[in-house]
Amino acid sequence: MTTRDTESIAVTINGQARRAPAGMNVAELLRWLGVEPDRVAVELNRAIVRKPDWPTVMVEDGAQVEVVQFVGGG
């Protein structure tokens, strides 16, 4: 078992305090949350994370994450 499998970090996701597995990047966090990545924007610690950067931007302990889903309509 790896450290990543056993450790967790404290994160705030859309204003809700949660525990998440340690060592995840933004893309992995979205998968863990069950969020479809096609129509969302992600803000990490008050900075927008560009979609191409999701695989390389790590989510650290104490992170504040906002996931905004785009809704179509008219």
C-alpha cells in the first residue's frame, strides 16, 4: 500500500470542508468527486486553473477549491 492510498488532506470544496486522498492533481480530484470535466471551471486558492494545467497542478493540504459547472439554456 502506498502513502497516497492511506493519507488524506483537508480541502474545502465549494465551501464544504472535506477530506481527500493526498497526492492528487486537479484532474484526479475532479474524477474523485465524480465531476464531468467537460463543462467546468476550477479555481484553486482563488486562482483559475486552466484546463491544460489540471494534470500538473497539485491539490495540497488546506486547499480551497471552487468547481463551477456551466449550465446551458436560454
